[in-house]
Amino acid sequence: MILAVDQLEKTYRNGFRAVRDVSFAVEAGEIVALVGESGCGKTTTLKCINRLLEPSGGRVLIETEDAAVLDSVSLRRRIGWVMQGDGLFPHLSVAENVAVTPQLLGWEADRISSRVDDMLELVRLDPLEHRDRRPHQLSGGQRQRVGVARAGGGLQTGADG
Ligand SMILES: Nc1ncnc2c1ncn2[C@@H]1O[C@H](COP(=O)(O)OP(=O)(O)OP(=O)(O)O)[C@@H](O)[C@H]1O
Ligand SMILES: [Mg+2]
């Protein structure tokens, strides 16, 4: 089991109860989709999983560890996240965007550079052509793919392992 969400609750500070009694588990290799109408609490649930929000109740287990007791910053570096909207840094190049997490993890420059190329190839963007572009020089779908490449950039289970 990679992830378990157990009776998750989230009430926002204004008293709005956005998530109530949500439970599910994800096994390694499994693809899970949360489907529901706009405003039903999908993003809130995901933010509770990586602790961009603190849950009001229930538990989140990441590989059997209780997310509440893990360091929230290192927890987030272990979880790839593609933003709603592209969420790219507009002032950084494509390569710099993909390199954000590896940089934070303190990888050496050569390793970062080859990971950036691998991740761009994985999402079918030619590194030579796209590495040095800014997000505004890409199509919407290309920006979304850079977001996917960035989400996987620092993961141990990505292209080099
Ligand atoms: N900071 C906040 N304070 C109060 N209520 C909030 C806050 N953020 C979101 N909400 C409300 O919580 C509910 C769930 O929002 P959430 O963003 O989780 O929905 P969603 O399922 O991701 O929707 P969408 O499909 O539109 O992205 C919505 O009704 C929203 O208005
Ligand atoms: Mg959402």
C-alpha cells in the first residue's frame, strides 16, 4: 500500500466543511481517480494528503507512515504534484522548472541536467528544443506536460531508478 486515507475530514477556518469521512487506499502501480462535481472537495483532499492543508480529522498514511508526524517539507518532496492550471514558474525556463525539486534535494548539476532531459523525453518534449524556453513560449498542452515532468523530477522511482 502506497497511500491510505482514513475517515478524512477538513473544515476550513470559516467553518465550511469541505471534506467529510473520505476513506480510500492506493496500492503500488494502481491508478486512482477522484471524480466529482466542481467544489466537491477533490483538491482539498489532495492538499490534506501532502499537508498543504492540515486535516481536521482522520488520518493519511504514506507507505504506512502517518503523514501527520512526518516533516511536511520532506513529505511534499516525496509526492509528485501537478497543479490545477499549469502552476509553472513564469520567470524560470522549462529546464529550471523541472529542476526545482532536484535542486531543493541538493543533487549535483550533472545529475539534475540528465534528469531534466529524461523527464522531458518522457513527456515527449524534445529537450534541445524546449529546455531554454519560458512557459509563455509553449502551448497549453506543452505547459501541462512540463508540469508532469516537474512532478516526477525529484522522485526516486523516476527515470533513473
Ligand atoms: N480556503 C477555503 N476556505 C473556505 N472554503 C474553501 C476554501 N477552499 C475551498 N473551499 C471550498 O471547499 C469546497 C471544496 O473545494 P475544492 O477546491 O476541494 O473542490 P474541487 O473538488 O477540487 O473542485 P474543482 O473540480 O472545481 O477543482 C468548495 O465548496 C470550495 O468553495
Ligand atoms: Mg480542484
